[in-house]
Amino acid sequence: KGPGLTRPLIHVRRQIAMSALAAPKLQLVYFGVRARAEAPRMILHYGGVPYTEETCQSFFGKPWGGPEGAKASGLAPFGQLPLLAVDGRVLGQTAAINRYCAALCPAALSLVPADPVDAAWCDGIFEAAQELSPVNPCVNAWRGEDFAAKKADFLANTLPPRLANLNKILEGDHGGPFTTGAEVRYCDFSVYHQFDLCRLLEPAVFDPLPAVRRFMGAVEALPGVTAYLAARSDCVDIGVQPMLRDKA
């Protein structure tokens, strides 16, 4: 084997091995917002992998912020959330959590392509979706004049070139409706999440993009994902007093 193939092959073999094992105890630790933990949640629901939701208080016994909080105490490996505890071992970084969750899902779902080059292409799409991450605080944090300015900048400068790139991929001659073809991959859940928040900022943003609308509908129709999306809390009062509100 050439050295360039070692890492992708290990990644694929890990997925095969992990899918054959009993599911570990998973605890997903995050804030009460719809942001970086959303794609892992969707992956786990699609794969039928059980997990529990935790706050910093419920998991660490203390809040995130403050001089005695979880962040200041160094309890998070990289000083940020989300975290995924796997049988008590705490993992950090969004990309690592997404890929680990995908590896836990049944191998038949093929969330990680078996071909190393295809797997790398999937990773690239995931990273491209992360370039849209400024939409997360736009929906979940910014208020008033700050919100108006951040929203305008995102819609005018951040979104257009990145949306154009992803739309071109979705329009490609690969059999669709997902970013790599007819099969959903782990990267699609991250793309979906970012696009979903974009719709909250500007509901008509995808009206002229049929490939994007088809993609969104295809993700929303996935087993396990449909029920999760229907049950999750709604983002309300965006730009004013953003919060999640449980469905009635």
C-alpha cells in the first residue's frame, strides 16, 4: 500500500469494525441552540444509534461559563462544544464527532464511502459546508442592530459563492439527489443543517435553485430523520431574543 492510502483505508476499516460492535454509551453535550450538534444528531437518528442529550450542568455538574465553569476548568479537550462522550471518553471537534457518528451507523448505509478518493471528496464537501457556519450565530445569538448587520453580511458576502459551489455539485451528473449521488453520505447532514438555517434567515433563498430544494426534501424524507425533524424544538424570535421553543 502507498503511504497516501493509509489514512483513508484506516477510516473505512474503522467504520466496518465499529458497525459490527455493540453501540457504546453516547452522551452529546451542547448548548440549547440549533447549531454544530445538529448534523451528528441527524446522523445518529438516521443510523438508529441511541444517545442521550446532555447540558454542561447535567454532564459536568457545572455550567459552561464563569471562573468555575467547565470551560475554565479545562474539562473540554479543545475548550469548546459540542462534545461527545463515548463510554465516558470525551471527544471534541465537530468534524471528528460527525465522522465518528457516521462510523457507528450500520455499514449498509454507506455514510462513509468505501473508496478512499470518494471518502476524501465527501470530507471536502463537509469542510465546504463548515464555511457557512457564520449562519449559526446569526440564527442563535445575534440581536438587534448586530443581527441586522451580520445577516446582511452573510447573505451578501459569505453565502453567495459557497452556495454557488454547492449548488453546482448538486446539479452534477451523478444521479442525485445528494451531494455525491443517489446515496446519502455523512457530509450531506452538515450541508443540510447549514442550508436549513439559511432558510430561516431568508425563506426564499433557494426558490431559484431546484437542485437544492430537491436535496433538502431528500434529506428530510430519510428514515429516522423525518421523525427527528418533526419533533425537535423550533428556532423562534430570531434577531430579537433567539431561543429554542418546544413544539406544543
